[in-house]
Amino acid sequence: MDYEKSFEGQSYNYDLNKQDYFWAKISPGEKNISLFYSEIVAEDQINQIELDKFNDQAQLDDMKRIYDFKEIKELDKNEKVLIKGIIVSLPNEIYKNTFYICNYDLETINYDACMGIYFNENLDLEYGDIVETQGKVNHLSTRSRIKIYDLDDLRILEQIKLQNFDLFDIEEIDEEMKNNFISLNGKISKINKKSFYIQDEEENEFKIKINNSKISLDDFKKGDHVLVSGFLIEYSDRLIL
């Protein structure tokens, strides 16, 4: 290395950034600060800030994203989601403190794509309310649901008249239809305290469970022909409506 003529009280240095040599005032006993290193640190800090902003925006965009009900079944427990749908079942009609919403595309209600919403307080809801809600994914043994923790997490957007549920024959019911909203018709063959059975013309029988206190089985009798609509669930290892 060829050194230039030295200057009194100065040191000879090399700038990695500019790739050139330079003279600088000596600083015995003081902390040496590299301008080049400071520039790298500053640039890294800026990059980290931009990355944090990007991640925050991505998280915000993800929270604004409305999830499909089928996607929720694949998500981890307690993951936060935003969903939207139309109310087809009020709280406590099917499960305690749970109401159900189905997909709605402004024209038709998709009764085979529904999701339970759990909230441990009384809610003033009506059939046909179109709602948007955010909460945490909760997986149970037979179904998935969304738990909300604050009234502010639920917004009623509008209200429409419910359409008829899809009508099926009893013999068509199978496991793949579980958790769907459907309609069945038939003749009442048996009445219990909180449930009754209907039969079709081929004497296929299906159990209907009543969870709505406003419905009284005293108004029905064996032999009545009825049309029933509700949520197909698994109960005691069997499907019931």
C-alpha cells in the first residue's frame, strides 16, 4: 500500500462505500463511528419500517377479506375472520347462544353453505337479516363455528324476506347434506314431547326435533301432512332436522 504524505494530527482511512482513501482528524480515546455503517443501519431501519407497514397493511387487508364458509373449516382455531350472510336460524333454535347464517349473493340464498355464530348474550335479530360479523374460528367435534365477543363485531346491513328452503325426499338425506338447511314434507307418524316423526309414501321415516319454544306440538296430531324446514344436524349418531 502506498501512503501519501501524512498530515499532522490526522489519520489515513479507507471509505468502503466510496472505495477511496481519505484523511481524517484523529480521535484517541473516542468511539469511532463509521459513516458507511451508519448509512447501512439507516437503510436497514427504513427497509424494516417499510416491511412492517407492508405486514400491517396485509393483516388489515386480510381482516377486511370476507371468508367463504368452506374455507373456515380449514383454518386454525382462534384465527380471526370476517364473514357475511343472511340469518336463517335465530339464537337457541338449534344450539345454545348460536344463530346461523347462509351465503347470499343478492339473488339467491345458498342453504348448503351455512355457518353458526356463537355469542353469549341476547341479540335482537330477525330471520332475513343480512349481517357482517368478525370473530374467531372455533372447531367443535361435529361442526365449525365463529365466536364473537363484542356487539360491535356484528353489523346488520339490511333485511330481506327469506325464500323457501330446498325440498328433498326423505330417502335423499345423507351425510354429505349435514349442516345444510333443507325442507322435508310428509305425514306425522309419531309425536313426542319435543320431537315428532314424519313418513313419506314409501314409509321412510325421519325425526324432526323442535328447539323453538314458540312451536307447540299440541297443535299437531298423528296423520297430519306437514312441510318442515330446518337445519340438518347429527344428534346421537343420527341425522335429524
